[in-house]
Amino acid sequence: MAPVQTTLSTTELARLASLARDLRREVLVMTTEAGSGHPSSSLSAVEILVALYFGGILRYDPARPHWPDRDRFILSKGHAAPILYAVLAYAGYFPKEQLRTLRQLGSPLEGHPNMRRLPGVEASTGSLGQGLSIGLGHALAARLDGRNYHVYALLGDGEIEEGQVWEAAMAAAQRRVGNLVAIVDHNRYQQTSPVASVTDPLAYAAKWQAFGWKVVEVDGHDLLAVHQALRFATAFEDGPVAVIAHTVKGKGVRLLEQDFTWHGRAVPRDRLQQVLEELE
């Protein structure tokens, strides 16, 4: 079971930074070998998942994936499955070698997470806008069952244009669900355009607050800041918390950072080595 930590030392931060680099490498390699996937949407969320899974925030036990008192993580932006798979493999849910089977016929590492095929996946996601509702259900179930686990749902900034997200947000605040955390991966781009062409990102914090949520804004690539934000959100009991993580789509790879149209494309094989060297 992952240990519960309250702070991070310099040594631990260095360990997490090294792990983040390794996970970025895994995302790039597995999507290139698959010839498809969503590397840029995965790369923007790396530090968030590293802090959550390996910074002692999330309680889990790979040997008991259905442990009733485990915390739940729901990848609402299900197209970022490559980073979730990489994290689950490094956390010990399945062998790392299996990452090379991404999107292959018969592989449980499908294009979007399938909870019926892979241990550690808490919800089958892909149709955007549903993850927060699922998370709210888990959080309310904890209350009914007398358990103290937390639920963390990672949403995309394009995804929160979906109305169902705000129905769940309204219900969670009304019921003062103190064990639910929404994390918005604000990487500024959706599949076909900047999110600013559809909604106003400057209004995100005010909107969540208007729906009754406690809001924390953070640099989503600053491991210490992300860890502190998640630690605060976990400790806050007087209702749900929204962590707005300001990130960069394709973080770590200039090729992907500078062109949002890589959203659903893998790096070609003939450019992969150059990209991997850039990570180092």
C-alpha cells in the first residue's frame, strides 16, 4: 500500500521528477509503437498523476485492486489513457512490458480505460463529461457505507464544456461532499481549437466557486505545488474541492507543445529518438 505522506523532501522531489521523466518517455514510446493515441493530452497531466500516486496522496494497494477502503482515481478525460496505464504499471498493477501492447487487438490497454479489463481502472471513460458524476457516486457511496476514502476525478478543460459536469458539480456542493476532488487539467486546448474560442478560462475559478466548491489554482507542472494543492484538497472536509492545474499540452516536447493538432496523433517513428533525447 502506498504510504501516506504530508510533505516532500528535496530527495523525494528529485525522485518524483525523475519518475515524471520516465513516464513521459513511456507515453511517447507506447503511442508511437501503437501508431495512435493521445500523447499530448497525457503529457500535460504527468505531474498531477505522479504527485497523486507516488507522492503519498492516493491510498491504494496493487495486490488488492478492489480493497474497499482504497481511494479512487477516475480519469474522466479518458483519451489520456496512456499516462494512466504508465502510472498503473509503475505502481505495480501489471508488468511494465505490457505497456507495449497499447491499442493492440486483445490487449486490455484499450484506447480508453476499460475497468472490466485492467486492474486499477476505477471507471470506463471516454465519452467526455461523465467522470465527475461517476466520482460523485463513489463519494456518496463512501458516506453510505461508513468509509473514509477520497475520490479524485481528472477532467480536461475542453471537457468541462459538457453540461453534465456542472450538474454533478451542483449536486456535490448541495450534498457537501467533502471527499470529492475535481482536478481540471487546464492545458488550454481541446481537439480542434483553443478552449478560449468556446469558453473563458479566466472564469474557471469563479465558476467552480459559484457552484459552491472550494477552489485551488496551481502550476500543474510544479510537483511541490501540485502535491501541496492535492494535500490541501484531501484535508478539506467542508465540501468538494476543485484544483485548477495550469498545464502545457504536450509538456516536455516542443514538437507537441507548439502545435495542438497533435492532440490525437502519435509521434512518427522517424522522429521518436529526437523527441526522447529532448526529454533528457
